[in-house]
Amino acid sequence: MTMGDAAMLGALAGSVFFNLTPDAQRSKVILYLLVSMAPFAVVAPAIGPTVDRIPGGRRMVMQITAVARALLLLLIAFHTDDLLLYPLVFGVMVMQKTYAVSKSALVPSVVRTDEELVEANSKLSLISGVVGAISFMLAAGLGKLAVGVPLMVGVGLFVLAALLARQLPRDVVAATRAAKQEKVELRSAGIVLASAAMALIRASAGFLTIHLMFWLRQEYGLVQFGFTVAASTVGSMIGNVIAPALRRSLREEAILTSALAMVAVAGIGAAVTGGLGTAIFLAFIVGFANAIGRLAFDSIVQRDAPDANQGRAFAQFETRFQLAWVLAAVPPVAFTLPGQVGFLVVGLFGAFAAASYLIGSRAVRAGKPLPPTLTQRARRGLANEVRRRRTGGTPASGQERPAGQVRPPTGQRRPLPPPRP
């Protein structure tokens, strides 16, 4: 799957995408981000639970995404010079993100222990980084000769991926709906704090990627942006290599706190120094922090939610993390910030996440409840508004007015009760 994606990007990078003007790129990227939110905001919550209950459902999704990408690449090969290219490319990327969520759900079913799960995720990320980088360079070289050549190679790779996916088990990811115990465990304070911290790391990665893409093209060039992408990939690979060793010597919370602190220090330091070398180093640190932070988060879920269905849980969290990446990538598309200002935003992402995580962890250790999240506040406000409309007004002193009781019109007094005999 990774080699097929790299074949498409390498084929189109030099000949199509980066030949666009910055304004044209801006509109295409924002359209891609909006379209790619669909599988996270709509498809995953609505269809994901149903797919999890079908025997081999996630395997089927992986096969469908592979076949769909093969067909889309075949169409792209004949439409590299017209407007149909962009919706086809967007379709490929939506399938890519759908596959990522399904992979998170399926990996727990092909390992035997929690330790093997952590090791498998680390190896899969490492393999993806290595073969993706090599495939991209080869495809970019072939793309200079003829765009259709690497695209046809990509078609073959996706067909092969669909055939290999048939060997995956037909296990049911989650035969029943989440039980009360599973919901309670997944909403425990430790997991809520860790998921919020991990979402902010992903958000910083999404913001930094798009910020560097537009800022470096404006100030330096495409080659320099390629250096930052390579640095981020190398950082992620190194993080995946050493993360299992870190887990054996440090607690998961310490690893996650270290990842957040790295992003904060590197981002604020880059804002002070500036320059191309600093941008490359910051990309490396964010990639490294993302790798070790994800391993720490996976371990926290395994430890604090032993009764939860891991396939279903990891798919849900991966959906949220991908959505955080997409949402954070929207602002730098709308307007290009100065390089050091963008670095400062990344540092503030990390600083806010680190401070929130430490304060929340301290409150949990002290036995205090976590403050309600924005989602919980929004739901509570909506419920209060619905209740207010049903009862005909706002209850006094925060209490609900009895059903059927109506507030007297303004200017009218309530009738006095009859005198006692």
C-alpha cells in the first residue's frame, strides 16, 4: 500500500503538483483537506461499527481500498493534463486514510500479546517509512521520463496488495457493541489525557507540514521542502526503532511527556533562531515525537483498558488523530505565516499539550475529577437549551421548571393564594 501511494506521489510531484502556482496549490490543498475529512467525520462513526461486526469486515475494507486505488491510478494515467486529475487524486488520498483506520483495527487480530502489538506497530511504521522513501525517489525519477510509467507500477502494487490482503484473518473485530465496562475504561482519566496529548502532537505535525510546504516554496524552493520531509521521515523511523527500548526503561506517561516537551522546546527554539537548518531539525523532532508518543499511547490503552476491544478502540482513536492532523493543516493553507511565527505556533502546540497533560495527571493523582471537555460542554449546553424550550423558559436558580408551569407575562403579578380559614 505504501509503495503504491509513493508511486503516485512520485509520478505527479514534479510534473503536476509542484508546477502549480502557490495560489493554485492553495485552493487544491484546501479542497483535499476538506474532502479527506469525510471518512473521519462521517464514514468512520457511521459505518465503522457495522464493519467491525462483519466477519472479515476490516479485511474487506482494506481490499476495497486497494482495488479502488488501483482503478483510480489507472484513470489518473489518462487524465494528467485535465481537471479530472484532482478529484481522482483526492479519491486516492481518501482511500489512503480509510485504509489507515482499518489497519489500526486489524493489527490487534494478527498478534498474540500486547508486547507483540506494540512491536508490530513499530515495525510497520518503520517499514512504511523505508519503502515509502525509496519508492518515492524511484517513482520521481521514472516520472521525469513518462508520468504513466510509475502510475502503472502503482496499479500493479495495489492489485498485489489486494491479493495479499486475502491472507489476512476473517476475524470479527468487535462482534457486539461496546459494553459499559469498555466505555468506562476508555473514558478513564489516563486514557482521556493521553488521547488529547496525542491529538495535539498530530495537530502540530499537520500544521508544520503544510506551513513548511508553502513557506519554503516562497522563501527557498521545492528541494528544501523535500529535505524537511526526509528529516521528518528519518525522525519517525528512529523513533520507531528506539521506542520499544524506551518502553522497557520508562513509564508510558514519562515517554509521552518527553514527546510533548520535545515539540515545545524545539518549536520555541526554532522560533528564536529561524532558518532552513532549524526548519529541518524541527521536522525531525516532530516526526520523532510522533513515533514515540504513539507507542506510549498504545501502551496506556492496553494497560488501562484491559477489557476493551483493542481493534475497535485503536480505530476510534486513529480516526480522531487523523482528524486533528487535517483540522490543524487548514490554517496554514489559508494564509502563509512567516517561518518563525509558524515555528512558534508548533512550539505553543507542544507547550499547551505538555502543561495540560501534567496538570491533568497531577489532578488525577490527587483524586480530583478532570474538567469537562469542549465536547461534553457542548452536549451539556445543547441539552440545557432543549430542556429550556420544552419547559417554556429558563429555570430559575439553575433548576428545571415543572412541566406545564408557564412563566407569567411581564408586568402581571401572580394571584395571591386564598386566605387560610
